[in-house]
Amino acid sequence: MPRGRTPEGDAALSNAERQARHRARQKTTKPPAVTKRPKTDRRSRVQRWDDAFAVALTIQAECAAWFEALPDGLRDSATAAALQDIIDLDLEAIAAVRPPRGYGRD
């Protein structure tokens, strides 16, 4: 059983011809695709803390509005109890806590 490709012409290519064909193929092929790295969050820890706290306040306000819109028949349900627990959270105590800035910038 013969190995390798069969010659296209009468004889096999010489080393110089094979190298020239390889170089021509390398020029025409596309470069490999560049994979994009995920974007890193460049905000400081304090900025991320403040943003997370703002989201928590927004969610708490939405839960309060949802609780107020519940019909009277659902006021004793598990959903109403969970909403009431979220409304009763003291987020102002969390707002008073500030994360350290780190690296001696406290």
C-alpha cells in the first residue's frame, strides 16, 4: 500500500517545488481567528459595592410595590411572606458599611 499523496503530474515534486507551493499556500490562508477575552470589570471595589447596594434598594422597592399589589387572598401565602422579609431588611445598616480600599489607601 503506497503512502502519501499521489503525484499530480508525471513525477513527484522536488523539494524546491514543494517548498514554493507551501509558501504560496501560507500566504493565501487566513490568519487564525483571535479569541476575545472576556471584559474585566475595572471599577473599584467601592464602586461595585455602591452599585450593588443601589440594585438591592431597587429590588426592595420593586418587592414593596409587588406586595402592595397582591390581592387579599394571597396575603398569607409563601410569596407574600418572602416579599415581606425582603421589605423588612434593614439596608440602611448595610449602607453604613464601607469596604476597605486596600493597599494602604484606607
